[in-house]
Amino acid sequence: MAIPLRGDFDAVRLRVAARRTKDAAQARRLLSLAAVYDGATRTEAARIGGVTLQIVRDWVLKFNSAGPDGLIDRKAPGQPSRLTEAHRAALVAVLESGPMPAVHGVVRWRLVDLCGWLWEEHKVSIAKQTLSRELRALGFRKLSARPRHHAQADGAVDLFKNTFPATLDEIAREKGVEPSGLEIWFADEARVGQKNKITRRWARRGTRPSAPHDQRTASTYIFGAICPKEGKGAALVLPYCNTEAMNLHLTEIAAAVAPGAHAVLLLDQAGWHLSDKVAVPPNITLAPLPPKCPELNAMENVWQFMRDNWLSNRVFRSYDNIVDHCCDAWNKLTEQPWRIMSIGLRDWAYRS
């Protein structure tokens, strides 16, 4: 028995929908049913759609049930997942707690390790590719771990961040400037030498790319500082890392501070930073970071960026050649103030 088409559509509406859709299969089905609305037989509609009468009948049933959307091909549900909600909850727990080397035999989870853990603990066999999709659906990604000094005091980073606004207010009162007149700077040193770093690079799968690696030991130091909010920096390339070099760098930073402003310079507690022989310019106040907390210093990220993009995978011919490349890299950075802002801005340093 013929099944009538629903009465709230007509041939004109279906042809309009066919013109608007980007789904070719849906457009073909809409045009086929539009012909039926115009009085064509089901055989003629099947010829228009390039299908059999039974398939046209199926289209009519889907259209009557869900309208034009019913004529869109849906993705097949596929095989049901082997992981239950209980399995997923257990996976989340074991990923967040991390492996115990004495128990699991690894110091980090790989997909193959997690597949083995699922079998041993829950007798669930699952492929690595499937498990990867499951983990991504749970919000997990393989990320680089942020290094933390093994002797860092518990809570030192959070305590510094929480008390930093009060520190700024105190410096502003002591120096007689408005809080808005303070410039927050980060300073650090990086050693660059012929025994250089090799970074990751794109290569064909299954190959192992090579890069030149010098074994000579000539080196120099970049004394660098940035003011992320203003997108500016000040640096010197010097042969030694000592108090005398630090004094030269402070003079360079002081010259870069805006007229009438006062710089709060965040730096680690190296001996040449806090020595009694350090001559601090009047427009700079040193703000030592907590011991063993390099992650608080934005310059660490600047060094990483410069090494990864401008200073690594090179062979330096001589000491002068090292200096030239260091100067070129720093000048390139300061010519891109947006880069300094992107790398160096920290919410905790600029919140009021």
C-alpha cells in the first residue's frame, strides 16, 4: 500500500531545500520526493533518485518522521565501546595519580602501558588507537611537563604570587611613585656556546634527522631583561657572569626604563645579583624571586624560544661568531614587541 507524504510540505519547499543544502545525497532525495508531490509515480521518483522502489519507500518514511533532516545520512553507530563509565573513571584516576615505578615498572604512562594496565586490572583488551581516542574524549593530551626544582619549598610559588601586589604597593610608597608608574621587568642570564643544543625538527616518519653538533667549548653569556607590558628589552652579551657584568647590565636596563617610571626587576638569587658590590641605579628596585623557583621568571621562556628558533642547530666558527649570533637574536626579539608580550606577560604580575 502506498504511503502518503506528509501534508505540511510541498514540491516548491523541497526544491528550495535541495538548492540550499550542501549535502548532494540529501538534495537528490529531496528532488525525488518533490516529483512525488508534483504527481509523479513512485517508479519515476526512483528513476530520478537512481534507486529502487523500496529505497524510495524508506525515504518517504524518514521524511514523514523527521522532515528534510531525515534524508541526511547519519554516521553508523559502529561497535559499542569496550570501556564502561567505570573503566573511564578508573583511567582518569590512574592518569592523574601517575604510575608507581615499583608497581607499574614505568615512570610515565604510554598508551601501550595503559592497554596492559586495563587488561591486568579489568580484563579489557583495547587497541592503542582506540584508547588514544578515548583519552582525548576525556580531555587528556600528551603535554610537556613543566620542570620544578626538586628542592623547591612547598607553596613558595603561590606565596610569592599572592604577596606580589603588596610588594609592588610597598615599593611604590618607598620610591614616591604611583603604582601605575612601576615597570615590571624580568632578568636572567643564558650561556651560549659552541657545544650547542639540537632541537626537534620536521622529518619524514620513520627517519631520524641529523643536525651539526660542535664539541668545542667557546661560550659567552647573554644578560637579558624584558618588560613584557611595554614589549621592550635590554641586554648585553658579555664574556663573564659576575658582579661587574651585572652592574653593566643594570645600567643598560636603567636606560631603557621610561622617564619618570620606576623598574621593579625580578631575578633569581644568584650571588652576582644580590652582592653588596652590585650598584643598583636609582630607578630600579631588585625583587628577588624565591629560591629554586625558575618558573616564575619569564626570561626562562625567552631563552627557550631564542634557542629553539634562532640559536640552536648551528656550528659557531669562533667566539666572535657566537657574540654576533647572540646580538642578532636579541635584536630580532626586541624588534618584535608583540613577541615579548606574548612570551613574558604573567597574570599574577599585573593583576591589581
